[in-house]
Amino acid sequence: MGSYEVPLLLKCIHLQQGCESLETEMSLQYETKFGSLKNFEKGRVEPIADDVKHYVFSNCFDIANKSKPYEKVVFGKNQIYVLEVLRAEGASPWFTCAHDEFALNMDTDIEIHLIKLDPSQVVKDEEKNGAVLVNGEPKGQKMGWMKLKRGHQGMLPKNTAYQFRSTEPSVVVLQTCQGDLSVEKWADICQAA
């Protein structure tokens, strides 16, 4: 957690005859708070002059807290592109994808193990969006593994099997395309009013 000051210079000019301008310098305090599964504030939309129903708000920690391990819950969407949140707990099944994906660790340390898949196990349709489960145990050359700490991002290359491993519950945000394993729970995860 960190904090910082933002200097703010206020100028008040009184337009009556004979008055001088008044300059006052103030500091605003901001504190950065990092969330986790064990400690997060859900937050909310705070409209200034609008209706909250015109906005969507969700919190990746809140969603992961209510999700099954490795359920790919969509919480951001732009056409076919989505942000999915996963509750990382134990070892995931092996996934693969016809396109690259990116994993951002939001909580405790995780590992991602990679295997370059044998051609017999790659996704046959090169235009297929989203991750799929690898059929059986992955076959191919081991590529290694990544250890992601909070805030670290890793690339999950196309046609590569990947498996998440976590010794304690964590939260992963995936940048990907919406696919068969993507789960939409908008009514459950978003602020309604």
C-alpha cells in the first residue's frame, strides 16, 4: 500500500474593485489499496448526474470469491474480446487456444506450466475463439513454467497447453476472446442500482 500527495493550487479572484487575488496551496491525500481474495472492498458506481443503471460495475475479487476454481467468468466485454476472471486454486485442467491469451495475476503467487502441443491436439479450427480443454493429457515438448507474483502478466501462446497451479487461492484475469468455456453471469456480478 502506498500513499502520495497531489498539490492543488486554488486561485480565487474577487472581481470587486480594490480586491487582490488570493492564492492558496492545498494537498489532497490519496491512498492506494490493493485487494485480494482475503481482503477487498467491492466498490460501486457513483454517478454524479446520471442513473447508475447506465453503467456496469463488477469486481474481480468479488467474482472469484463466489466462483468455482477455474470457472472462466466474463466481467468485461468488447465485441468478441473479453476479460475473464478465474479463481486459481490447486491445479487447473489443461487448456489450449487457437490464439494467444494473456494472464494477469491479481493476488497470491501462481505457476503456469506450458507444453507445445503435438499437432494431433491443437485446435483444428484456426478461427476458433476462446480456450478449450485439452483432450486427454497434453502430448508434446515441455516449454517450462512461469511463476507470476501479484501484478505480473504472462503470455499463453496459441496451440500451447497451459495449466495454472496455486498452493493457495488466487485471482487471475485473462485477456482473451469469448469462447465455449466463457461463462456470463451479468445479473449476478454487476451492480444493479
